[in-house]
Amino acid sequence: MTVEPAVLAELPLFRPLPLEARAALAALASMEKRPSGFVIFEEGDPPGDVFFVLDGRITLTMGAGAGASSARSLAPAEIVGWSSLLGRPRVARAVVSRAATLVRIPASDVLELCERDPRVGYAVMAQAFEQVADRLVDTRMQLLDLYGKSG
Amino acid sequence: MTDERTYRVDLMTRVEGEGRFVLRVKDGVVIDAELSIFEAPRFFEAFLRGRSLFEVPDLTARICGICPIAYQMSSARALEAALGLVPTPEIERLRRAIYCGEWIESHALHVFMLHAPDFLGYESAIEMARDHRAIVERGLRLKKTGNRLIEILGGRPSHPVSPRVGGLSKAPTVAALRAIRDELARGLEESLETVRLVARFPMPELEVDYVFASCVSGDAYPIERGDAIVLSGGRGVVPVASWDREMIERHAPHSNALQATLADGTPYLCGPQARLFHHAEKLHPVARDAMREVGLPREVKNPYRSIVVRAVELVHAFAEALALVERYEVPERSYVEGPLRAGVGAGASEAPRGLLWHRYEVSADGSVVSARIVPPTSQNQARIEADLRALGPSLLAMEHGAATRRAEQLIRSYDPCISCATHFLDLRIEPTHEGSA
Amino acid sequence: MGSEAHAPPARPRLGVFKLASCDGCQLTLIGCEDELLALSEKVDIAHFPEASSRTDVHGRFDVALVEGSVSAEWQREELLSIRERSKLLVTIGACATSGGVQALRNGKDVSEFVRAVYASPAYISTLDRSTPVSAHVSVDYELRGCPIDKHQLLEVLTALLVGRRPAIRDESVCMECKRRGNVCVLVAHGEPCLGPVVHAGCGALCPRFARGCYGCFGPKESPATAALAARLKELGVPAADLARRFRSISGGAPAFADEAAKQELEHD
Amino acid sequence: MTHPTKRIARAELDRLFALLSEDARVVHGPTVRDGAIVDAPLASVSELPIGWTDQQAPGRYRLTRRDDAAVFGFVVGPSSPKPLFFPPEETLYRAERRADGKVGFVPVVPSPAPKALLGVRACDVAAMRIQDRVFRDREHREPRYAARRDDTIVVGVHCLAPGPLCFCASMGAGPRVGEGADLALAERLDAGGHIFLVEALTARGQALLSRLEGSEASDEELRWRDEALASAERSMGRTLDTAELPGRLYAALDHPRWEEIASRCLACGSCTSVCPSCFCSGSDDPSDLEGAHTSHTRHWESCFTSAHGELHGHTTRPRTSERYRQWATHKFGAWVSQMGQSGCVGCGRCIAWCPSGIDLVAEVRAIADGVSPVTMPVAREVTAPREESLVPRAATVLARTVESSDVVTLSLRMEPDGRRDFAPGQFHQLSLPGVGEAPISISGDDGAGVEHTIRAVGKLTEALCALRVGAQLGVRGPYGRGWPMDELAGGPVVVVAGGIGLAPLREALRRMLADPERYPDVRLFYGARTPEDLLYGRELLGWIDRPGFDLHVTVDRAGPTWRGHVGVVTRLLRPATVPASARAILCGPEVMMRFTVDALAKLGLPHTRQWVTMERHMKCATGTCGRCQYGPHFVCKDGPVFRFDEVSMLFGRHGL
């Protein structure tokens, strides 16, 4: 499925881009529908594409095996696979927990775009940074055991 | 064919502290009689060195949980001798009162909880209570009264806080001490009952010729004060300060024990029988009547019969305590003080289980230079083993278990206080601790 | 509850054990004159050599009361065995809880001690340190005191039997002293008193008898030993004396041992 | 103010004593014991400390002889009247738990002999008024205190020669004996002789005065007294500026001096114990060997003990600096919002009897002088006191529902009448004789009984969770301030719950859903650790289709079958789900509420539109034990629900 540039305008990460940049990215992007239970990537996989949730729900879990714990579920418009923007392996496992529509873009194309225009690069990275920081806060709250200590 | 029998108990029960005994009889001859103690040493004499002399009664109390006042009193007396302090008669009466509390507590504990089950055939007083609840409850009541008396005068039964060098840190109000009067009066009645009770106990036979050693305390039956030490058998009276020249302690490898004997090697006995022998006429008249009533002689040669002597002393302690409480007035001072000086002093008193002797050397700044403590159980230990040897042949006619119990019962007769003894008794710790490992 | 017949629950088994000690703490159990017989109906006093010839050297226990410190190797071995066989292990008293008065040997040359006391030192086998039970095995509850207080002992036994936390306060002796209406010996008489840093439980006995607390119950929670030492110095207590006061009945407790060491350093 | 005043001779004191002793009244007064002047029952005037005085300095007190025969020629000793009315240790009730699971409670209320107090200083009279307010004249009237305190005759003594540690004038408590005394004496000992001016402050005092032999006091004598009092006021050993002191102390919570004091403070509790107004207490439930018979006892406690700050097995004030700060800020600060007056009367005892010699006045001045104050809450209106004996009543378990592996809901019938009155957000004190007592919030009314959802985290909650239908337990309450149901009406309501925090919110939710006209828009945001920890699952599902109700649930960790949100509850709070006009009520652990409050504030909800429930260890639940004191509030009676701005100053801080 092809992706309309207008779809990218809905995603916070790409909202700062000039129209032509969004159109260029849209040409590289694809849209896919995935059923519940589909594994988008596993923790530790090599870097690859980045995804965005259009609808449905994606759950990220960390720590494979019996001790797996859910980190968070992602709401529409959130980025899935930000670590690829840094060229790092996947830090979590991403599973579709409610049938989802995803936009897929190769991370290398996004990075290339950023390098070409540092202002665009700054805007994209600032957005990505904020989403990552947000997740860090959540993780911290989970570590604090937000619901546990009371009687 | 040789007939060799071994009677042994690896963990002695109903005694204070941990010990075991072995009695071996071969072809009717006792070849080994050994009371050994595997209690770990605690080094009191060693760590007292360098402490302030005022701390000594608090520390020596910790030698024994049953007779701490005896330790406090003997050490305080020794230190007073070193400093040249002379407590007033009022202070001495207070000391006698608290010491009576300890006699009551310790004798009631021993007579009812530790020794009586032997005579009536039980493993413990708790078990005995199923059939003889009234007797056990009486024992507990008497013991409680002793403890209460100590509490009023010293705060708590074990390691009371008031005894100090020079006297007691604080004297009770008249009302506080009188509060125990009725309890003591009832205890006096019940202790008389106790004499009658234990006098009826079936008594195993054993006759021993003892050399008796006991404190002399003026005209009084000796409790809290030893002016001198008297020996029987024409051996005369020894000043407290030179007791360590009359008596020697020997490290006897065969018995694992540091044993005291007289200088000529004669074992001697201290404790209730010795006190009665030397001082029967000084007992309170009520106690003397009780003696007469049950036909107890002044010289008790059967060690098992010490339970009756203890009961008589219980009567005496109650009568004495009652009199002291009734006559009590708050003294001007509850302790005497004086300047520090370098010196040496010895002191003795009569712990419930016998003569307790202390000697200290102190420096001019009031710290302890050296300490020596000779507790009753160490003095009696050679005697205990000698008595075991005497008992040996009579056991051969008995079933083995009963014979072993009879031997253990004999050791209990001396009310041995093993923790007290430990700090000086030899500790040849055997590789296997058969008692509990 | 249904109507089906239930066998009465087995009485919990109690064991009383002794290491290096004076017997005063286990004597406290016999000293519960009013409660002893009732207690023996509620619990099976299966091993208590001081009180009964019925012993169970190898048995299992629901509650083990351990008196005394570890000061010989065989005691360490016995302790490991007691721990293995007991559901709950309760230390009773200062020896078991902090090493006791015999911990005064710690840090000293014990062979010299042995020579000082014993005529034939060759026979003596002992560890060079007297250590608390908790240095060797895990402890479920530590009951303080030299000796322990009988009401606290009953409270611990009751709480363990009923299944609640023992109501034993870790406050200072001052709290007890004030509740009793004693006049503070430190403030009113300048008497050195360890009460402000010592664990309550004795009923503030020493101040009641006009003397300063000497620390039978060991340090309270967060004991301000340095602050107290500073204050006592203002009152004229020399460092060497302070060191001895902290290194006494509960001298093996780390808070007191550390303060004593500080004062000894200063003195030297 | 003129009161009838007589001049009596020194010898007439004996008659006064005899009058006070009438009707078997026990006369308490100062006397010499153990090197100090202490309070004790007296047999005669001769037992008063005639010719004695005291010398006081920080950490030092010495009794010395005067060179005259003054009867009241000293300041104050270590004991105050406090223990006569609020004993250091007492039994409040006895409880029984029978083999059949039934429980019984018998209150212990003393019937003491009536008392007269002779020679009470102005500061102590003021302290008695403070204690009256704590135990008798506020929302609750504690019958034991009242039994000891009512019908007590108080003969005060004007303080004409204050000591070096005195500062009653700064605290408005002296040196003139004020309200609370029946008679006030002024002792005059000069060349003119040894006399007393006796002033009647009450009708009862007047009646006594009329029976004393003496003449009406002359103008000269009254002038002498007033001048002596004025001079005493000027010669106080210490002074303290109390203007806006609460606000200044609370503004200085981070002052480095608190830590410095901790290097001198022994945290021994001597100061609070000698304080004539300190009222904090702890309680124990000693039982017999079976736990069948229990006594509930209360004892003096101190904010310097670890137990006092205990909350769920850890202590909230582990540091001495925090404990000292708690004491000083309570005494001079929180007390004002709680009782309408400072807790300090300036008697100086805490300075004299501090073994370390810490000078409270100097410390407070060092910390609070020159600090700009924060705004403090005002004291709440004192309602007519209602009898509060602190004795539980029996309740019977009607139903037991297992909510999760460690959470159980018990529906309880209150014996004997089955009443079910409570407000959503209030709590009950649930107890099991022999095991203990704890505050448990009320989670609902099921039409037959009052529901309590309990998580098994300790010995008591484990035992409560194990109770079977038909078993009994003890209940006190309901206590506390619940959710602001009236203020929530009208607009959108956001309800945020974490874990078991849904329990105290459930009844509020039920009532809102049952009344859609008042509560047209209710949104529940609920987070739990795992799907298994979610409470009331079936009931929540039943609510989903209600018009005007929105449910958002999230869990921290989920298995593969979970299709819902994963992540912390704050992630659910977005502009799309939280209208800026909403009011919010929150319940969960403190850390969860802290993040939630911030998230809601970002979405436009000011602190004044958010309510939280506070957790503290509620022991007495009536504002008399001091355990749950939280800054200027008692959580048990001023909370547990607070509008967030009432606690925002303290929220999330350590050591409070």
C-alpha cells in the first residue's frame, strides 16, 4: 500500500518537514495491516525500518523469556523502533496487541533526509528525543512500582 | 571376665550450666569419677583488669544468673577491704535483706524445681506438677517472693542494679519494703511446710565424713558477710584475707577440673551442710524448731539430705527477711564512700551453694590490677568426685538407668553452679561434644 | 468451622539452648512464676536442660530460644544445628544478641587471658572472639537485656504463638524513665548515664536506683553515641572512662564498640 | 479585670489545704524527692518545698536551699500536671476473641478520686488548657481523660521570679495565672511578713475564698502584685518572637540547622516527655498466651522514636534531624492550625531536661528568625465534642469475596444495629483482638453490609483476609473526611486510581453513576501492576455502557492475552481524555499521585480542583495520638482526603 503525504503530516515526527520532504518520504514509505499477535521485531534484532501506528495497538516488551514484562503499549501516531534512527539493535520486542495499521519507512532514508537539511534533522530528532524521554519517564515510574507499596 | 560398668550423662540437666559426668567401676572398684564441664570460659578475672573498681560488682554479677548478689557482695566486700571502707550496720542489714531474697529464690528453685523431681521420680517440676500441682505452685510462690524482695531492693532478680561498693545505691522507702511483709509471712509458713515435705522424701543412703568450710559472720548465721572462714575437724578459723593460703587450686588433668582442696590435699565441702554444722545454733528459732521437728542433726553426712538443710535455710531466710522488713527504717546513707587508694582486699560471703571468695588488687586511680574469684562449685568439685567414688560400689546392685540417675541426683545435691565455675574450671574441650552435637 | 472432628493442633515445640552465658536469661523463663505452668500447657517445652531431664538434643523446634554467645568452635557447630532444626530462632539476652560481657575479650590477646585465669592453659580451647548468634546464623527475633525482661519474654512468646509482631519498643531508656516519673540523674545530679542511647526494656532500673544506666539492653535504634559522648565529656567524664562505659555489658554491639574505639583512640 | 482577692497569712495556707482536702479530695502539689521538686499527692502543707529553690540551665537542674522560707520559691520541676490526667500508660479496653469467632470489647474507664492541684504555675495552667483541647474539648471527648480532669480544683501560683529558661510571656501563657485555675496565689515575703494574695477566678474559687480567714487585699497589695507580674514579664530568661512563627518554620523546612542540631540531639524523647502539653501516644495489644484476651493499652510516645513515624513497616522519619524538625514545627507551627494555639507554653522544661542541653528557643530563633513566612491553613472550627471512647464494636463478616491473590473484600454487619452510615472515602479502624488494629478504607455498601477491601501485607491484614463468613472482628468509626461529593457535582469528574487505591473510590463512583443528573461525565483511569491485580473487574465491565462514563484501564505488565493498554496510568491522561474543566479525585500510592497531579496540572487542572487521599499510620483516628500528623494536619480527622493545595507544600517530601 502506498502512503499519501497527508498521512505523514498526521505524525508528529514529520509535521515539521517541508511539504516536498514529506512527499519524498511518503514515496519511500509503505503501509501495512497486521493482525493481533504479529511480531514486528524482536529485542536484539539488527536496526532496520521505523514504524508508526495509525490505528490499533502495539505493545513493547523488554526482557525476553519467562520474565518478559510489558513496557508500554503504543497509541496511534507513536513511533515504533526509534533505536534504528541511532543505528542500534532493537531494544524491545514489538507485538501487535490489537489489529493495527502501520506506516513503515526505512530508517536510512529518514537519516539521509536529516543529514541533507540540518534544520529538518533537528526538528525530527527533537521529536524523536521527546518520545524517547517520555518512555524513560514511564519506565522509571514502573521501576518505582507505582501501584505496589500501598496497603 | 572383668565386670566394667560406665555410668555417664553427657548433658547434665537441672543444674546451672553445662557439664557431664562419667563414673567407671571395674570389678567393684571405682576407676574413674569425673565431673567435667564443657561450658566455654568467659575470662572474668582477665577482663576485670583495668576496669574501674566501681564497675566490678556489675560485671561479676554476670558470672551467675542464679546467685548474682553473692558475686556482687563478695566483690564489693573485697574492694571495701582494699579501700578501707566500713559499711554501717544499717547498710549491712539492707545487704542481708537482699541476700535473703537471693537465698529464697535460689533455694526454692533448687529444692522444688531442680532437686525434688529426683526424689519423687519425675523428669522436671513441670511434669511433677501434673500429679503434685500444689507442691510445684508452692515452690513457684516461694521463689517469686524471693524475687520480689530482690526487686524491691535491687530492681530485678538477676543482676540487680543497686548493690555497689560501699552498700546499695539507694535504699527503698519504708512503704515499698513493708509492702512485701505479708508475702514473707506467708512464705515463712510455706517454707516450714517445705521442711516437713522434703524430710519425708525417700533418702538414698550414703555417709561421708566431711571437712566443712563456712564463713563466720559474728553472732549471725552467715549469709552476706564473712569475717573469717571456719573449718571443721579441728582445723580452726582462717582470716578471709589468707584463705588463698589455706586452700589451693589445682589443675587436675584426670578430672578436667581446677579443683580446690586444703593445702594438705584434703577435699572439703562448703554450702548448706557446712553452714549448718558450724552455725546451727545461730539459726532463727523458727528454723531451729523445724530442724528439731524433722530430726535433722547438726552434722548431715548424707549429701542427698542437703535438700532438707536447704529447706531449713529457706525457713531461716524467710524469718530473717521478715524481721529485717519489720524493723526497717530508711538509713541516713545507703552506701559509704571514701578516698581511692592502692591496696589489696579479700572478701567472702555465703552464696546459696556455698562459700564465695574474692580478692582484688587495686591501684591508686581506682582501677583493678588483679582479680581472683573462687566460687563454691569449684571448691566442692573435688568433694563431688570423691562422693561419686564413694557412691560407685552401691550402684552395682541397681539397674543401670536407675544407677545413672542416682549418680546424677548426687551431683545435684551440691546445687552445682557450672557457669560460675566455668570462668576458672579447666575446659579441656573434647573434640566431640557428645552432649548435643 | 464445619462439624468434622479436628485433632487438636499439636502444641508448638519450644527448645531452650545455652551457649556461653550465665544462665540468667533462661532463668527468666523459670522466673515467670505465674505463667510457667500455663505456658507449659500451651507449648511443648521439649528441650530445656536447666529445668528438665527430658531433653531432645536432635529434635525439631517451632521456636528455639538461644542464650549465650559463641565463644568456642563446638558452640558454633551446635548453633548451626539448632538453626537447621528450628523454624524460629530467638536470641535471648545480651550475650546471644551482641556477644555479652565476655565480648570484652574481643580485640585482646586471648592466650594472655587464658594464662591469667588458668593454671594449665594447655587444656583450654576457645575462640579469640565472643560473637553474637547473628554472626553465624539468621535470627528471627532478638530479645535484648542482661538479663532479658520477663514481660518481654512472655510478649515475644505470645506474639509468636498468636502470629503477631511482638510489641517491643526500640525507644530509649529515657522514654521509660520519664513515664515512670523518675528524676533524670544526668540532669539533676550530673551522673553519667547511657540511657539516651540505650534500648528500653529494663524499666529504667538504674535511674530508679539513683545511678546512671550502664547499657544492659544495648543500643537503641539510631543511637546518638557521639552526641552523648560529647555531652558526657562536658560533664567531666574522661575519654578512657567513656570508652569503658561503652565497652561493657553490650560492648560487642557495633554502635557501642565503635564509640568505645573512638574514645580509646582519643585517650591514647 | 478585677477578681475578688483576699490577703491571707502564711499560716492560713493550712486551712486552704484542709478545704482542698474536703470530700476525700486528693491534693497534689510540689514536693522534694530525689534531688528535684516533683509533683506528688501531699498530706500537708509541710510537704511543700518550703525554703527550696531550683537552679536551671540547659541540660542542668540543681536543687538548692533558699535563705528564706518561701513556699513557692522555685520555678518548675520535671513533672507537670500532665500525667495526672493523661497517664504515661493506661488500658483503654479489654477485648476477647472466643473460639467460635465472636469478639467482645469492654471499655476501661477509671473512676478516680477527685483532685485538687495546689501551686500550679501559669505555664502549666495554660498547658492543661491545651491538653483539655486535645482530649476533651475538641471534636472528640475522651471519657478517661474527662473522668480524671473534670471536677479538679486548680490553685495556681503567679510566677513572680521566673527562671533563666522561662519564656511563658512570649507564648502568652504567663506569668499571670489565667483561665483554667480556680484560685491564683501571689506569695509575698518581705519585711512586712509572709502573706499570700488569693484571687478567685471562678465561682468555685470564690466559694473557697469566702471560707479563708483574711482581709480584702489592699490597693497597695494589688499594685504590688501587678507590678511584680509586670517585672516578671520583663525578666523572662528567654524571649521568642511568635509572630507568624508557624509560617516561618514551614518556610524553613530545608534549613541546614536541622541537620546541625542532629549532631547534638540524642533523639531520646526526654523533651517531649517532660513537655506539659505534648500528647502523642502509641498503643499496644498485649494478650494472654492464646491471644484470646487482650488489653489495649496506650502509652506516651514521642516524635523522636522510630515507631512514631512508622508507616507500612518503614519509618517515615529515620533521621534525627527530621524528628527534631517534626517536633519543633508541630509544637510551634502545626499546633496552631490544629488547635488554634501554639503547643508551647514557655515553661523551659525541654531545655532544662534535655540530657544534651539543647535550647529549643535558641534553635527556633536560629532557624525561623528573618524568614518570610508561607501561608498556613487556619484552624478548623471546634465542633461540639462527641464522646469517643476509642473502643471498637463487634462486626460480623457477611460475605467474603476474593478479589485477587492477596486482596479480599469483606462485607461487614455492624453489631448490634447493622447501621451503614458512612461517606465515600471514610475509613474504619478494623481490629482483631490479640493481633492488632489498622485503618481500612470503606470500599462500598452492598445493601446488607459495609464493604472493606483489604490487601494482605502484614500479620493483621493477613489475619483479616483469612476471616470466614460468620466470624467477628472489631470496628471503630467511620472516621475522617471523605471525597468532596458536592464539589464534584455538575462538571466532568476524572477519577484516577492506582492498584488497591480503587477501593476507597468505588463507593464514590457508584454514587456518581447512580446519579447521572448530578454527575453527567465521569471518567475512570485505573492502573495496576498486572491484569490480575485489577479490582472489581466484573463491576467495572458492567459500568462500561453507562452513558456519561468512560473507562480507561492500563497495566504495567501483561501476558500475551491482554489486549488493553500497557504502561503507567499517567499515559492515559491526555487532552483527548481529560477535559481541562474537570475536577479530579485520586487514590493510590503517594508516588503515583505525585506523577498524576503533575500530569493533570499540565492538562489544565489546578491543584484546587484535585483531591488526593493521604496515607499515614492512623492509630487513634481521632486526632489525639499524633501518629498521623502530617505538617499542619492530622490525616485521620482532617483527611484522609485533602484538596491538593492543602498538602502541596509537603507532598512528596521526605521525613514528614
